[in-house]
Amino acid sequence: MAGKAWGGVFDEKTDARVEKFTESISFDSRLAAVDIRGSQAHARMLAEVGLLTDDECRQIVVTLDDIGQQIARGEMLWKTELEDIHMHIESALIARIGDVGRKLHTARSRNDQVATDLKLYVRDALTMLGGLLLELQRAFVERCESDADVVLPGFTHMQRAQPVMAAHYWLAYCEKFQRDRERLADCLKRVNVLPLGAAALAGTSLPIDREVTARLLGFTAVAANSLDVSSDRDFLAEAIFDLSLIAVHLSGWAEEWILWCTTEFGFLKLPDAYTTGSSIMPQKRNPDVLELIRGKSARVIADVQQILTLLKGLPLAYNRDLQEDKLAFFDALDTVQACLELAPSIARHAKLQVATIEARLEEGFLDATTLMEYLISKGVPMRTGHEVVGRLVRHCESQRCKLVDLPLSELQLACDKIEADVSQSLGVKNVVARLSSFGSGGRIAVAEQVAAWRERVKR
Ligand code: ARG
């Protein structure tokens, strides 16, 4: 068992199939850079408390840099028998500097090491994702300017409801992505608690100083219970959930645009660069990218299921099950990252088909609710107003006309509170001028939000 870091107690060689079954190097090699960062900080702390000399520490830090570069160049040979990234890097260190390298793992276990690596990795990943979400928000805010005068029908139950400014639609997604960014930032609070120093599960009798390690690695606090630390993957479950909600938001947007690109809607034209053709139907321009953004959300949702099921029923401290945690996180991360990298270009380059939208904008009684509110402002009880307008809509449907087409006398027959000023509450243009409550889709309220958002996403 000479080759194994933990081989001392063993007489027999590990079965080759067991090595293959238990390895994680095939998926945790991407932790190399953070593993090295963590080890360098650990070595510096060991030197500070006198467990390494300054020269030993220097040798370790410099050699780890070297190993990091070798890995980055793709020159490290991954070996199943070395199990994981931690063993690969430590054995490369020992191969180069011998006994000094054999001191690095002092007062440390792979249990607190892997938890630390993951937190460093997740921290970088969440920061990167926050940047991608901001870029997508910028794309939507730019659309507010280019589509400044466009009015869209708003839908509930996918049925025409009330009109809103197009910018209101863009900013609705900005709000969702803002909450996503806030969730990532909040998750970072719990990521930023240092596991290292918990050692295997009980801490150590050696005089380590975890505050030093925390400071060197940019953690804001030190985990206070060594038994909790090596089993704690709450931060990972949270991060994956946060990713799943981003994926869910993206999938709703994708679904909407897939509908908008249909001949039936005709609201939107996607740029050629983001559509694909059919192998048999020459006329097709398919929204495959949007369909895959919608479809890939399924994987991220499954990743939430995987991490929670993995953690369910695990007794305290490290259990090997935890090795599988990385698969869920990396999959969720890669999937959401790929979607977020494509989304801003699609958002920027899709063209609203304004003529088509406007041609049918007066259909569907988008002004019915505002007419009811006009009645309320004239002292009619809400429920009565609702009934009056409902009857008027039914009348229009039978006459195949719009509310705005009805002569004043006919409106007054339905309700004697109606006066000539009713015309200012009818028709889509008037409606978006009248919607004025904070957060509404009306022209002035939306303009205020656009101004605020422009500030928020400013470079
Ligand atoms: N490869 C392992 C993981 O990803 C590292 C920790 C192994 N610890 C142990 N005691 N076997 O979780």
C-alpha cells in the first residue's frame, strides 16, 4: 500500500474495481485551483503558529504554484488510484519536495479540506453568475429604451387582460433576476464561513489559528462546530436551489418568446444566429435555443432533488456519500451558466413586430377594467361597475365592435353616471396614460422605473 496516503494500516491492495468505483478525480479535478489556494493558506497558517518553518512554508507555497501551473497546462496525469484532486496535489508536492511536502496535511483532513475547496469554488461561481445576471438585466434595460413607445397586451391565464408598456414587460424580468442576484449574495454569507481546521471531525490538539486561515482566504467567520462542518452542505443545496430558480425564470421567459415567435402571435422575430432550420421544411426558423433554455431547466431542478436526497438521512460528520455533491452542483452551474451566456444576445437582438402587435392591440377589451374604474370614480360601487361593464362587453361582442365604438347615449343607457369624459378611459392609449399606481404598467409609472433601473445597472 506504499502508494496510498492512508495505506499504513492496510495489508492488502485495494481492488481495482473499488478504486474505479470510489474515485472522484474524473469530476473534482476542476477544484485544482481552489485546492491549491486552500493549501497555501493552510501552510502559511502552520508557519505562523510554528508548525512549519518559514522556509518549509515558502517551499510548499512555491511548489504548489508550480503544480497549479502544470495542471493548468493540462500536463498533470490523473490516476484513478490517487482517488481525488486532494491526493493528486499532495502526492505531486511530496514527489517534488519530499519530507517538507509530507508536513502540509498537518492538522487537516480531506474532510475539512474538501468543504473548504467547495466553498471557495462556490464563492467564485456565485460571483460570476451574479455578473452574468447583471449583463442580462442590462440587455433588458436597453430594450426599454429601444421599445420606449411600444404597448403590449398583458395576459393572465394567457388571455388578453390589460395593456402595459413594453418596458414594463422587460423590467418584470429585471425584477426576477434582481431577486436571483440577491439570493446568490445571501447564500454567500453562509459560504463565507471557514470549515478548515475542523480536521476530520473533532478539531485538533495542535496549536492552529483558524482566524489566520480565514483571513488569508477571505472568509468572514470561522465555523464553530467541527462535527457540523464536515457534513455541512447546506450552502451547496442553497446554491443549487438558487440556480434552479434562475433556470425556472429563464424557462418562463423562453416559453413566452417561443409563443411570441409563432405565426399565431407574430409578436417577435428572433435573429437568424439564434434560430435553426429544419432538415425537411425549408421555410422553418425554429427557436431551438429558447427551447433548450426551457428544457435544460429540468436538469437543474433534478440537481436540487439530487443534493437534498443525498443529504437526507446522513449522520453527522463526513460520509463518503458527500463525494457525489459535486456532480449536482457542477451540472447545475454549467447548465445555468450556458443559458445565461446566450440569453443577453437573444434579448438584445430579437425584434418586436410592432406593426403586428399594434394592428390587434384594440382587440380583447383591454380597456374594460379601466372603464370599470371610471365608474368607480363616479361613485358606482365596484361590483355594480363590474356588472355594467360585463354587460357592455357582451353587447359589443354581439355587435362585433369595441367599447370605444359605442355611442355615449348607449353607454349612458347602461349606467347614468357615465359622462362625455368617459372617452378618456377607453382605448389602449388612454388606458396606459391612466394606469398610474406605483409599480403599474402605465406610461409615467414605467418611465420612473426605467430611470431607476438605468441607474441600477449602470457600468
Ligand atoms: N473525494 C472526497 C470527496 O469528494 C474527499 C474526502 C474524502 N475523505 C475521506 N475521509 N475519504 O468528498
